[in-house]
Amino acid sequence: MKSNRLITRRKAILTGLTSLSGLLLPSCTKPLPPTYGNILRMGDVLTYTAQRALLPGQSLAKEYSYRDISSFPATGTTNPGDPAIRYFSEAYAQLLERGFGDWRLSVEGRVARPGSYAMADLQKLPSRKQITRHTCEEGWTAIAEWTGVPLSLVLQSAGILPSARFVNFYAYDGYVDSIDLLDAFHPQTILAYGMNGRNLQVPHGAPLRLRVETQIGYKSMKYLQRIVVSDEFVDGGDTGWSWYVGI
């Protein structure tokens, strides 16, 4: 009976993934994510498939008013430039000491025009402001205003290639994560350089962080260093968190 249940689950997952493929952007020709190799992590595939099948891919997360803005605790890494922490980055410490004046965001991989973007380059692109709720995996929520450039504009500026399927993010604190193109081109997915009317502060990810408003908080990575567009799923290993955590 146990074997039969396993086969049934696999069939359900494969069936769901087949249905999902028609919902993805034209360049996403394979089901996602493809490399979660054990039975426990296959649950992520099922969650992803169900949510993508049931919810419109570009539905907007709720936005709030200025009076709804709340206190916003900083959790996880709060300064990669601190030598006392496990994820100390000497490169980040040097950038922080120089006020991030020579910071650059590298955009690489499956793009026609790989290169690096200074903060001034990003701020020349059309910006977006949004007041949204951050839902933390630890159970708390907070509302803040974020200012930044839509990720889609940066990808278009770099010339994202038709074969691209994933956008991978690398942070100064060593964190690696990725999103699919549906989330990458979502209008509320931005590279944020401002929070509540000020430049982004170090505890919240200065000088630049990702905001993925349709997923749980840990997908909104802080301390961005580079972006790599790929046509294959880059499995960063078992971090203890699901790859897809839509809300």
C-alpha cells in the first residue's frame, strides 16, 4: 500500500507539472523547480504547482496607506561587515566604510549585455514605490514603504535572453536564492534602495535588497551583490526553507 501511495503522489505531481507548463512565460519551457531530488522536497513542487495553477501569476499583493506603516524589526544578518558574525564579508565591510560609493550590482548569465550597475544607474531607471506587508517566516508581520526599480526593467536593460528561466541572487552575507520569471517580472518585484522615505539602512539590507511581495519574507534577500540569470535551476542546497513560499 505504501508503494501504491508513492506512485499515486508521483503521478499527481507529474500531472500537475504538465498542466503548469502552459501557464508559464513563453521562455519557461520546462516545469519548475526541476531538481528537488528527494521525496520530502517534492512537496515544494506540489505547492508550487498548485499555487501557480490556482492563482493568476501577476496578481498584486495588497498595498497599504502611509498611516498603516509600522515598526519593522531587522532579523537575520543585520551587518555582513561585522567581523564578529559568522557570515562576515570583508568586501562588504570595505564598501560600508566608503559609504557604498563604489558599490556595483553585477548582472550576468543569460543576458545579452552583462555588466555592473552603480546605484546611480539603477536610480536613472523608472522607480516604483509600494507600501506592503512583510510576512516573516518567524510569525510576525510589518508594513513598510519600499522604493526601488522593478527587477523587470533591470533584466530588460541587460537584455534577458529567450532561454532564461530563473533569476539567481547572491548576497554579501553568503545567501543564495532564486525566483522564476513569473515572480521576476511581477510588477511588485523590485530592487529596493529606499525604505520609509530614506535610503535603505544596513540592518535592512543596504545598499540594495530584493522585494518579492508575493512570497514569504526570507525570499526578499538583503545585501545584494550580483544577479545571475540562468536557463537551469541552481540548487543552493537544503537551507531548511522551501524554495517557493507563495502567500
